[in-house]
Amino acid sequence: MESSSRADIPAGLIASGRLVLRISTGDSTLVTIEQFIEQFLSAVDFQEPVELKPDTKLSDLPEWDSLSALATIVLFDTEYGKVIVGPDLAKCGTVRDLYALMG
Amino acid sequence: MSQCTLRNVRFAGMATCVPKRVFHNINDAPPQIRSERERLVRNIGIYTRRLCPEWQTFSDLAFEATEKLLADLKWNKSDIDALIIVGQSPDYLIPATAIILQDRLQLPQTTIAYDVNLGCSGYPFGLHLLGSMIASGAIKKGLLLVGDRAGEEKDPLFSDAGTATALEFDPNAPPMYFDLNSDGSGYKAIMLPVGGHREPVHISHLIPHRDEGGYWRSGMDLVLDGPAVLSFSTQRVPPAVDSLLAHVGMSKDEIDYFVFHQANRMINETIRKKLRLPEEKVPSTLHDLGNTSGASLPVTMTVRLSDTLAQGRHRVLLCGFGIGLSWGTAIVDIDSAVFPALIEA
């Protein structure tokens, strides 16, 4: 149903660049863990900058909170076409665990 | 029943009233949480909210909206057949607030008046309920009052509003289309667990503790599972909208405006992007007026679209979703309806 609705967008809007869409590829294997970290940091929008490595523990991040959880769910849905839920996040200990949710 | 059509129901007008008192989500927050609040506000998109002072209730706001709407419509109060409230902020636990308002508004005692317990999803359901009474020919004119007094200083989402919508029987009215759904398996996602018969108030519920912002919280507070609400909203709403459009054979181009419940920016932007809708067709009032629960569709129509909707004919898609869990969509053609400017009381 989503693919058929693309035709509804006036071509002028797309041409003018006024319409910014993130269209999921549904193929998360294209995303490296480095790219994922960049997109994750942009999504969670921390007030204080942090440096993230794949093995960074989420519990060591002062701003890894409910807002970050919401932002991560939206990131997976809109960027990777992957539906994850709160309990999936609760099982993740490190950044690499989050990346693995793309599965 | 998931989808249905109502005929002979005309959308005659709408009025919205919010409290005068403006609460700023960053400047009015305690200094120790201001930095985290800045980040939160950026992401939920809610900068200011309207909060009732202690003496003011939802019904006070709805009363003002109704008086103004009836005056502008030039309807006689004696012609009103029904007054339905959809909301979760009654004046008292019992009796129903709509009955109290029948008297306060000086409507005839022949008025059908009762309350319906729905929150953020409520507007399309209320339109369907009152519309069904009118479509059946049982009544000619009715009022639908939707909204809540859900705002509290300590929680950054909710904002207060009361709204009134007038519907009337008109054989020439264009059809209204509905898609209405309920999923009680998610009832714990947003709830006030204490105070009903499953868990009556006990003295232990009343003992408050201070949170990190210095706000007092207790077992009497609303419980909201953020990730569950986000997942529900972004997974259920886009297919429901597509499904209703497909059912009635309309393309998105044939809809002038898509008005969604104003939940928060994250949820609303995700829904908009998944449905591939341009920003200019999806009006928002989150920035200034927050999440006004069931009132958010009327609030957004009044604040963003009233000049447009008061002239000529426009087609709007209205979609509410939330506590229940419950979600509903309506497609309504609005032709030269009465839309007073936002009322502040």
C-alpha cells in the first residue's frame, strides 16, 4: 500500500526539494556499524557529545533514556524498515547489540 | 464493523476554547532539569502549553466554546436534541458532565445527554456516534463536546482544551466516511490504574515522593509506556488511513488536509513520512498548544484551518489515536461551516 501511494505526491513538490522523505530500503545489510553509529547519534540527539564504539555499554551513556529509546525505534522503522519494540531494546547491552537488531 | 458511511449529516461548525494561562516547557521548568528538558522539547516539539488554573475544568472550556458556537450559528437552544461529551475529565466521577451542562447551557430537558469515555482517539468516534443519531433521522441537531483537562506542570506533553462541534440533518450533505478500531490488549499502555474498582484508592497510593525535577509524584499519577504508545501509533495509524482511502476509492490528492491527533513531534512526523504526505497538507499545533488529547483535532482545525474551512468546500481526513488502545479515522467534507476564532478563557 505504501509503494502505490508514492504516485500521490505532486511532482512539483519533489522537484522543488520541499518534500524531504526518508524512504526505507528495507535492506539493512547496506549499513555498516560506523554508519549506524552516526545515524544513531543523530537520532538520539544527546545534549552532551559522546564518542561511541561498537562495544560502548548503553548503561554508560548518561542520556540513554526513554527519549533515546523512542528515537531508536523511529530510526529502525523509518531508516531500516525494521519494527523493533521496547523489550528488544531492553535486551541490548552495547551499541553492537543495537546494530544486531537489524538482523 | 470497521468502515462505514453516514449520509444526511452536515458539519455545521466548530469552536475551541483553551485556558489563558501559558506554561513554557523550558523556561518554567526547574533549573536542574532544564538541559534535559531542552532536548526533550526539541524532540517532542512542544514548547508551550495551556493549563487550567485550579478552579477551571474541561466543562468550563467546553461551555465557553458551545455558547460562542451556538451564537455564531444562530441556532435556537430549544432545537438541540443531543449533547454528547467525549473525554476523560469529568467534573465529578458521577454523574455524567453532559447532563450538568444541559442545565448550565439552558438546553431543553428533552436533550439526550451523556459522556463517552475516550481520550486521544475520541473525535472520530464522537462524530460517528452523534452522526449516526442524525443519519438515522432520530434527531435533527446535536452538539459534540470533546476535550480534556489532562495538562500538569510536571509532565511536558498534555495541554488543556474544550471544543464544540455542531452537526445537523441535511439531505444534501455529502457523506462522511469512517474507519474505527479498538485493541484492548494494549490497555496498560496509557492508564490511570488507581481509583476504579480494580484498584480502589488506598492510603498508600497517596504517599508522594519527589522526582529528580523536584516534582511530587504518587501512585495516583497517570502511567504511560512511551515505547508501546510510539509503536502502536506508528504501526497502526498509517495502514488505517490507507485502508479507509482505499475503501472509499479516494487518492491522497483528493484530500485537502490530513489532521492527525497531536501526540508529539516524533510520532506525528513518523506517521506523516510513512504516509508520504507533504508538510503543507498536515497542519500542526504541537509547538504552541501541545497534546490536547481528544481536542487536538478541533484545536488544530480551529487554529490552522478556520479561515479556509469557513469558506467554500474542503475535504479533511481526521485521525485520532491513543488510550484504549483505540484509533479512528474520518473523512469529512466541510462546506461553509461556522468557525469562530480560538477562544481563551
